Amino acid sequence: MEKVKALSAEGLRRFIRDVPDFPKPGILFRDITPLLADPHAFRETIDLICARYEGRGITKVVAIESRGFVFACPVALRLGAGFIPLRKPGKLPYKTIRESYALEYGEATIEIHQDAISPGDRLLVLDDLLATGGTAAAAVSLVKKLGGEVVELCFVIELAALKGRAKLPGTPIFSLLTFD
């Protein structure tokens, strides 16, 4: 099999599709499905994320429903870490704690199993997109309530113009791709 040239994070940009007026008029949606559909681009995305976190003592990878799961599962396996899903209310089968947060157009809530994190766990929180920062801030809050340490928040895409970082003071953040 012929070796394919590695892509840089910026090389992955061409696999992000712009969809105007989705999910409502005036929104420019950054669609990751072309990246997921290309096995080379998807593998490079996972490789770039894993290269950043290898050797950093990550014990668990926390992912936000649902697109975060797609990236977090292979990252967790590669890092030898556990995987923890954060889900919408009523989707997890065991006892949970929850955190609500504001959206541009309302409010949402995420939950985590109350026994998913142990004090001293070193966690990577991973999602596909950082926009306004509300979901990520709720994830950090849940991790801290359970005694975990957030090593870093990692996003495949960051929409810088929405200033999501402002809701996450003091938490290290890494984004593979940034769009203005």
C-alpha cells in the first residue's frame, strides 16, 4: 500500500463544508461530515489530537453528545484512557448529575453519570466545535464537581468570532482549526 502524505491541521480545512442558513437563516454551519467521510482526513485528525496528548497522563476523555463522541472514542483508545459521554437529559441509564447552560436561542442541559470520574482523574474534554462556550463551560463544571482535573479542552473547530473562550477563563484550550 502506498504511503499517503500526512495532512497538517490547516490541510484539513478543505474537508470542512460551509452550509449557509443552517439550522436557521443567518447561520453559517461548519459541516464536519466531509472530514468524517474521508478516511485519510479523519485519521489525520485523530493523529493530530493524539500527538498533542500522548504522555500527558490523560486518564479519561470526556465527550459532548453527539459529534464529540466520534472523535473522543478513537482518541481515548489510542491514549489508553477511558471514555465518558456527556448526554442530554434522560439518555444515561444510571444516576446522574446535570448542568444547565444558556444557548443563543434558549437553554440546554447535559448530564454525566455520578460515578464516571474519580478524584484525581486527569481529563481531556473533547468536542467537534467551540462556538459560544456554554456547552464546554457546563462540561468543565461537571468534571470539577466530580473531582476531576481538566487538563485541556480540545476542539476540532473553533468559531473565534463567537468568543467562546471568554466563558472558559483559566481552562487551557486547543483547537485544530479556527474560523473567524
